[in-house]
Amino acid sequence: MLGSQKISYSPLYAVLVGASVGVIMEMASQLTDRVLLLGPLQVIHNGAPLSQPPSRKVRALLGYLAMSPRPVTREKLCELFWDVADDPRSELRWCLSKLRPLLDRPTKKRIIADRKQVWIDAGSLDVDAQSVTLRMRKTLADASPGELRSVLALFRGDFLEGLSLVGAPPIENWLAGQRHRFGQMRQQLLERLSSVLPPESDDRIEFLRECIEVAPFDEAAHLELVRALLRRGLYAEAQRQINLSVTSLRTEGIDPETLEAAFAAARRLTSKPDVVSLIVTAHFDAPSSSSPAGSRRSTVLLLPFTAAPESVADADSISSDIIFGFAKLRSFSVIARGTAFSLRTLHPGAAAALVNADYVVSGHLRREGKGYVVLVELIDPKSDRLFWVDEFKCNADESFAAPPLLAARIITGLDAEIHVIERNRALLIPPASLDAWQAYHRGLTSMSRFTSDGNREAQHFFNRAVARDPTFSRSYAGLSFTHFHNAFHLNVRESKREIPLALETAEQALLADPSDPAAHCAIGRAKWLAYSHEGAVDGLNRSIDLSPNYAFAHYSLAFVQCQTGAPESAIAAADTAARLSPLDPMMFGTHRVRTFALLRLGKVQEAAQCAKLVGLNAGDHVHAHAVSALTLAAAGRLDEARAERRRISDLRPDYNFRQFKEVLHMLDDLTDIYRSAAKLLEIPE
């Protein structure tokens, strides 16, 4: 009886559990029978396609069984395919009889059916859709152009292209779901391949065109194709693509206004000025009567802090400093001081309504001994609900310095909290509906995971933000940071390609807003990657000059100086970053800065204490764990160092000292210390 036989019915990847992807694909290439579902259905035997059965249900049944990871009951198949048939079981038997000549061989039966279940023994079949599913995650993570092309080559079209079963809604729904799933996979592969190919390559342009074919309403793909054409100097072709993109969106009833603005900005940022004038039409350069749909940023109203009569002047000074400091950060729109102070007697909700503010900040200052204490509230003006409340203190011995110090800490705390609220709001919005501001916050969320998948998601969201609002410099700065992460941590093998991209997108941020401290910070970090250390320090100092309360710029300056500059200056900058943002998720980076600087100053045991904190908070950041392991080893704390060494092996089994040395620009004093420590931990050179 068939039911008593031990039969393998799982698809190829399930049969070969435990084998590596390379082994599986090598074995698949040796199979003589293939089922091709990504495109019109084909069954290949010994390299030749077999004639397809004319029945659409037979072909759909083959696809369904080939994709099923387990046996399917006859009852379920009858419900899916023949909900109105007089004798569905007879219909099923007839369809199976038509499938057997396609898949059964004299020495191998693949269509298996007992009285209750039906399945395909796919252990000796190569099913293209199953191969794609198996290879996707590893292919996207490794990002080898050859592997990406290899997987893309399996797509000949949509899943079971051209096949429909109007009289069987459940199967129609299943087909739609499979087409959507594999369409997304194909889009991910195309986007990844276009991101790893050289920016000006012909292949990249063609893959971007294919990406638009797969996702015709993805504005980011349209914009990136135009940028690629402009980088090549193909201005007329870029203009034709702009016309095609705008026309296709209008045809589908989609307002192309934000994409048109993005195209115009791309030409200003990428094209040669003497050529741009030849191709930019008056329509694109004419000022819009309304701001782009994607340019909305949250607006903050800070009401002057209250205080006892003798401290009102100090309260007003701190309130003014916060308003000015917030404006310098350029993260949010901030109501000007004059207007804010004129509203000081109103209820927060009424004041916010007059200026259309999304957030209201209020507070109370009091003297406590020799210090100042400020209670700060962040309020939702629509509901009077408290988003956040905190208390800030500082010593008032030097009264001239106390208000600015308090203001700096309050600015950083408010900035971080509002970004968290905006991020959480953006996470609840469908990706296709995100505006530039929301897409930017989704990008920050993804980037903060410090994983390859997270970085790819971040690039997708930042590109969407750029497409929605090409004047929003933070989106370009975000893109620059993703390329920094790739070059420094996630995809070091591609650093020669990632470093120019980090610099290019940072420069685009600077062109979009020359006064944005995040743009100058991105310039500084990109120049550090390129070993332009003086240029890096200049860019980071410019960022700090523009916004002394920008904690990330202080941290970045400390990161550069601890390796190539004065270690004392690095510690001072790290202390400033920690004081401004004491709960920063990047605090492990601040500990890493202190580790380098203390080690260069000869304070080995203090450095080891900081290194221990690095390892405890670094997540999956392999280089940070390496800093922890090597510093602990240098301090003679070998048991703790070996525990960190095991963590490194888990994250990256092939990790070596060359990788560590290449991503960090250490002077000889640090390099020699860490090389000796690497030998103790048996980290290969």
C-alpha cells in the first residue's frame, strides 16, 4: 500500500536539511527534471521542455503541489479547485492522471496519492521558486553581484504567469499571494544589486529600469534611475525618463508633484550647471504655490518656563537658549521666541492651536541650595496628555554658565524623546503612505539595528524620504550614515564603493541645507573613512559650531581624535556627548572612545573597565566586541577577554586582526598593543 511506504514528499530544501546552500545548489544542478514556476509554467526533462497540458486547473494544481511543503488532503484540494463541481474527487483523479506523464519516470514516481492525501515527491526535482526562497536571505546578506545575478536569472516573469482560474476564487487568491510574494523578492534582489554595482555602470542603469518594471509606483526607483543617468552625463536620456515617469504616474491617477520636485533637485545636485539650463523646463523650476507634500515636519512650541519672582530672569534665559538651540539642531520646526513668549499666559492647548504646534514644552525652574532644578513637561496639545516629564539639575556656583548648561541637557532630552514618539507613529503607518518625515524616522529605526537587513531597510526608507522631499537634508545624511555603516562594519569588502557613496550623499545633504549640523557631521564621518583626518575634524567642528548641543557630533569628533588626534581632547568630547545624551543607545561607542584614549595614555586598567562596558552594550557590532576583547587581554584579564572572543566567533567566524586594523585608523601605539593582544587570543593576523 502506498500509505505504508516511506516516501519523501518535501521539496528540495527540506529533503536536504543540514546541507549548505552551495551543496544544495550543486546537487540541484545535477537533477534531470526541473519545474519552472517563475514565469509561464515549464517542466524540463533532460534539458528539453515538455508539452504543457491544456487544462488550466492541471497546471495550477502542479504549481500548488510543487509549492506545498507537506501532503495536501484530497478534501482540501477539492474545496480549492472544484467548489461547484458535481464530482470533485473524480475531477481531481483526472487532473492527477494528466500530471503523471509530466513528472513520473520509469524508475521514479513523483505524483504520490493515497486515499486521503496527495503530494509531489520533490526530492529529485529542481523547483525554481523553491530555490529562490532558499537562497534569498543568504544572497541579500552576502550581496555578491554574481550570486544576486544568479538568483535574479531564475525570474522569467510572474509566478505562473498568464495562468488564471476565474471559477476558483480560493486558487485565484493563492496565485495573487504568490505573485505578490515573489514580486517583492525580485524587487529586493534588484534593489540590492543596484546598490552594490558601481554607481555609473551600465548594468546598474538596466537593473534600475527592471526595478521600475517590477514596482512601477516606487518613486524612489524612478528617482534613483534619473540620478544614475545624470551621473553618467546622459542628460537627454534623464529628461526622457523624467517625462516617462511623470506620465506613467499621472496615468494611474497618482500626483507626481513631489517626484517632479525630487527630479529637479537631483538635476541641480548632480548635473553640470551649463548643461542643466538646457534640459530644465520652466515647469520644474517654477516656485510651487504650496510646499511639497513630503516636507511636513513636526512643530514644537516652548512656552517660557515659570519660576519664583527672583528667578524669572534665569527661567526666561534658559527658555530662550532652548528655543535657539532647538532651531540650530534643525530636526524640528520651532516657534520663534517672540511668538512663544507672547503666548506664555495661555493654556498649552490654546497656545498650540494658534500656531499649529504638534508639541508643547513647558516647565518650572526653582533654586535648590546652590543649584538649579528644572521640571520639564512635553505635552500633547490635542489631549493635554503628558508625553514625557523629566527633571534636570545643575550647580549654580557659576551662575553665568548654569543656564546654558541646563538648556543644553534639556534640548538633547527633548530632541531624543520627540524622535522616539515620531518613530513610533511612523511604525504604525503603511510604508506606501509615509511622507518624507515619517520615512526618515522609519529609516533611523532600521539603521539603529546595526544589521545588514536593517541597513538595507534604512536605505529604502531614506530614499523614499528623498523622493518625497528632496530639500530635506537629514534624509541624505541618513543615507550617508548607511554607507558609513557598510564600509565600517557591515560590508567592509565593498568599502571602496561605499566610501565615495558616503561622501556623495553627505555632500547632497550639505547642498540641500548648508546649515544642517547633521550634514556637516556626515561630511566629517565620510572624510574619516577616506583617511582625510583633518577634513574630518573640520567637518565635525563645523557641525558643533552650528549646534553645540548636537551630541552625535561630539561623539563623532571623539571617535576620530581617540585614534588619530589628542587622546585628552577625545575624552573631553566623549564626556560632552555623554553629558548631553546620558541615555544614548550609542553609549557603547562613547565607552569605546574612552577605551582607545585611556589606552594611549597608558591607563591600561581604566581602559579595560571601559572596554568591559563596550562589550556589555555593543549588541551585534563585531568591531566593538573586538575592542573589548583585545583591551581586556592587553590588561591581563584573559578570562573576560576569551568570553568576548567567543562572542566574536559567533558573530563572524572568519574575523581576523587585519579586518580590525583596516576599519580603524589607529596610530602605531594602539596598533602594537592590540596586535600583541590578538596573539594572546589566537585572533589570526
